Amino acid sequence: MSVATFILVAAHAVAADSSILTLEEAITAAVKQDPWLKGSQYSEEAIMANSVAASTLPDPVVSIGLANLPTDGFAFDQEPMTQLKAGVSQMFSRGDSLDIRRKQLQELAKQHPIMRQDRIAKTTLTVSIKWLEIFRAQQTIALIEQDRALFEQLGEIAQASYSSAVGKVRQQDIVRAQLELTRLEDRLTKLHSQKEQATAELLEWLLDEQTWSTNTQRYQQHVDLPAKAPTIPRLYLNATKELENGNIDILAELLNNHPAVLAIEQKIEASNTGIDLAKQQYKPQWGVNASYAYRADDQLGRSRADFISVGVTFDVPLFTGNKQDQEVSAAISQTEAIKTEKRLALRSLLSQLQSAYAAHRRLQQREALYQTDILIQMSDQAEASLTAYTNDDGDFAEVVRARIADLNARIDALNIDVDLLKSQSQLNYFFSDEPSIANTRFGEK
């Protein structure tokens, strides 16, 4: 689904009351709309163009002049040394510096496709998290709306029993039922606010600057998500064993293929080429020049010979301590600094990966606990409390507490499911070394 299609769908949603935006559509639109990717392409093209320019010799210098013109008569044929002179000179680079500079720029240009790959992976992660936050709010609202009808029914039962003086219903039970309904309304208001804020954050990635100001507020109210959670494919399956065993060496080796690390590696390669470029400063820079000097016939009509001059120039880098040596030292230090940057990036990725996987494992344990025990027990407790109350053997406050606890448990289970999907998206980012990650298909379970 293209950005234009999404905007059209969102526009129709104003009349149709809602539009369904899947996770796959959101990611596809965000990647296509991302201006950073286009800027990176322009930067790559600029560097490649500079690499062509850098490998070209400087333009020859042409000079035209009038030499030795006498000031007492300003006559061109008065003195034999008066000449009309034209010359050309050409400078050449030091050693192989032109080829090396071209190579260095090409290596820097190669960094941009890798950076775009990392950007797509980050965009996928960011959009997934924002989409899941909207999904969390939407599904929580649905759960509360579903239970609100039950609380209204409980309040009506309590009111009827109190009016007919049947059972043990007290006035405070009616007040309690109304209070819980009010609190549910407050929770719904807060959740709608959270959904609108998350939608605005997501639309930042989906709308361009031309439609943002006019459409954001309207789309916040009308963009809805599917009712079912998406199935996000796991890109880290081949590393599950290493993650479980905490095998740092193998994980670090796998992370060496991450675009964020490969981009720095490309910088190191270009910086190494920069060392070779700096070493070319030890070689002399050569230049050639040639000129032709025309002399007019003398005043008696006798011919004068014209002159041709040819020369070679070169500098002699004898005193290298304060220039060439320092430039090479600076290039070496710059390379080592970038290597340090790579080590820090790899260490940070490894730490984040271990932290994300640890959180993911704990969420899986909590999910299993909720599905096998807590949700069942909470539901049984709520049903038992309601049965006891309807048989005039229970307390209304206990029924309300049990229902609230059951609702909260289902909301907690939903939060765990959403957090699992978020952590799975985070884990996928660390193994996003495939350029086709942006085209990964997202199904629904």
C-alpha cells in the first residue's frame, strides 16, 4: 500500500468512520515516505561524482603576456627583448594520490547503501512499536467496553433488588456500582488519549510535510487497526541456541554482519585508504610548462628569431617532520578512532541484544502463566462470586472486586502479548542483515 493510497484511504475514512491500517502497510508506507533514504541516495551520488572529479588532473594554466616593452616609446619593435609571450603549464599529482583519492571516495559512497539498510531496519522497528502501542490502546478499549455492559447490568440488578427489598443489597452497593462505571469511563478517556497520541506519532512516519498539518488531527480520530494481532516473523531463529546459552563470541560474530557495524567497517576501509593518501605527500609534485615568445622585426625590417621555452618544476619534501609525518600520524589516529567506534557499537549492540532476549524470555514465561493459570482462575473467581451473589450468599462488593480483577488480568495478558511482539521486533532488528527486510510479509494469527 503506497503512501498516496494510504492517504486516500484515510480521507475516505472520514466519511466511512474508520480505515484499517495493517502493520505491513504502515511499514511499507513509512519506508517509501522516509526522506532520509532519499537524502542518503543524493549523498551517495554526490560522493561518486566527487570521486570522478578527484581523479582528474587540475586544469592546465594558460598565460599570455607582453614582456620587456620599453617605457620610453612603448614601441613593440623598438627593443630586441620585447616579446609577446604565450605559455601553458600543467601540474601532476603526487604519486598515485589521484587514484587513491578516487578509491577513498568510492569506499565512502559504499557506506550509504549499508546505512540505508540500517535505516530501513530502524524504521521497521520504530513503526512496529508505534503501531503496537495503538493496537494496545485499541484492544484495551475493546475489553473495557465489553465489560462496561456487564457492570451496567450489575448496577441495574442491584438497583432493582434494593427497590424491591429483595436480598442483602444495600445503598452503598448501588453507589459502588456507579463508582466503578465512572472509573471505567475515566480509563476509557485516558486510553483514547493514549491512542490518539500514538496515532499522531505513527502518522509522522506515514504522511509527508504537505499533508501533515492539515490531515494529522483528522486521521487521529479515524485510523483503526485490525482486531487481530499481527504475526511478526522471527529473524533470529538461527541464533536462538546462542542466545539461550549466552555464547558471546558467536553472537558478536553474527552482529558483525549488522548494517550498523558494516557501515563503520566501511568507514575504516576508507580511513585506511586515507593513510595511503597521506603517505603520497612524501613524493614530489611535478609540473611541466612550455611557452612561445614572438618578437617583431626590428625597425630596419630585419627578422628576429622567436623563442620557445620548456621547463619542469617539482617540489622537494625534505623537511617532513611538521607536515608529512604529522599528516600520516593524523590519518593513522583517525583510523584507530573509527576502529574504537566499531568496538563500542558492537559492544552496545551485544548488550542490547542480551537485554532484549532476557526480557523476551521473561515475557514468554509470564504469557504461559497467564494462559494456563491466572486468566482461568480469575474467570472462575468472578463467576463464583456472581453465582454466590445471585443465590443471596455473597457480597456485592466482592462481585465487583472479582470482576475488576478479571478485567485487569485480561488487560495484563493483552499487555504481555503486545510487549512480546515489541520485543520480537527489537530482536529482529539485531539480525536485520538482509536488504529485503522491508519487504518481509506480515500475516495475522
